[in-house]
Amino acid sequence: MSRMRDERGVVMVVALGIVVALAAMSLALARSGQMSTLTGALSAQLANAFYLADGAAYHALGDPALFVPPAPGATPAVYVKDLTSEASMPCQAQVQFSQYRSLPGNLLVRTTDGQMRAAQFGQNEGLGKMYFFNVNGLKNPTNAGIDPKGAVQMQAAKPGPCADCGS
């Protein structure tokens, strides 16, 4: 009997330990759910930023006024088109001339109308004479620190006259 009197508080200590362990597990589960929700929201925002930037770049492909080669010896200008007011999208497109070159006839290029075409224009035995432009689509963040910035870069080509042969 005296031995049982010495162990009277053991049940309370064990019960308290179980309660602490269950509380820790509940807290870990709640924190995991919270992080999963946050990660999913950020992933959706990043995808939105990418698609807005991609849309800005493709929107620029439809505007031939942005694809202007510079005059000989002039520095190429950067043409910027802000789509925030025009298309209600917080993004912009930047287009800049990069180079002029001849292409082999079996090469596919993305032209300024957004299509993939073979670079055969019937000049100099099937060589295409092309103006190349760098197209950057940028999503403008609306909330600093929360709303991610997206960027898409591509190169587009526009058929041009033969600068090498004068035609």
C-alpha cells in the first residue's frame, strides 16, 4: 500500500505529456496547411505574372509600328507600348531592333504577325533577308513586395529589303 501512495502523481504527469504532444502535433499540422495555402497563392500569382508578360510580348507582335529598323548609322530606339490603359493589363512591351542578316532557306522564324514561317523569300537562292527585333514583355507589379514581376523575352523577325544587294 505504501508503494501506491508514492506514485499518485504519475498519471497526471503522463496525461500532461500526452496533451503537450497532441498540441504540438496540432500546431505543426495547422502550420503545414497555412504554408501550403501560401505556396499555392504565390504559385498562382507567378503564373499570372508570366502570362501577362507573355501576352504583352504577343500583343506587340500585332503592332507593326513597333518594328521599325533604325536609319543607317543611327542608334536603335526602344519602342515601348504600355497596355495598362489600352488593354486593362498591368504590363508593357518593349521592342528594339537588334540586327539585320540573311538566313538559310530551311530556317523557321517567328515573324511580326506572330506566325512561324520558313525564311524563304526568293532572294539570293532562297536566303531570307530579315530584320531581327528583341521583344520584351513585362508585367508591372501593382503592389510592391507582394505582386511578382514577370518578364518574357523573345526575338521576332520582319522581312526586309536586301541590304547587301540593294534590292
